[in-house]
Amino acid sequence: MGTLLGLGRLRNALLLRGAAIWVGLRVMAAWAGIGDPTVAQELFILALVGGLVVWDARRRNEHVWLANLGVSVWPMAVLGACGALPLELLVP
């Protein structure tokens, strides 16, 4: 994960994608009638954000470039979820 944190532009892009995906998921959750999710639902939303960030990185073929640098997909998922974590903790 040290290599991924050293890549500033990609790190910021993954964090922003995580935040944008979180906003979309929370809007869909509010539309579905889940105004105040439980802890289990919040953890599911964070896991889903991480998975969707990895899916988006694979769609853009960024995972191939990072694999050449020795970075697996797990740090991308964790970094994407970290972009949504402060928002999930602050927004009720």
C-alpha cells in the first residue's frame, strides 16, 4: 500500500471516486426509504463503495498498471472506502 499512497494523483482520484459513489449510494438508500441506516447497513455501504471503486478501476484498466507496480486490488478497495468513511461517520 506504500506504493499506492505515494502516487498522489491516483490516490486522490480513488478517494474522490469513493466519495462520489458513496453519495450516489446514500441517495439511492434514501430513495429506498432507508433514512438512518443501522451499523450493519453502513458497513455494507462502505464495503459496496470499496467494491465499486475496484470495479471502476478495472473498467479503466488502472489495475493492470498498479499490478505492474506491485499493488493488488485490496489497497484500491480500502482507499476507496476511506474516501467514504468520513462522510459515513459525519452524515446521519
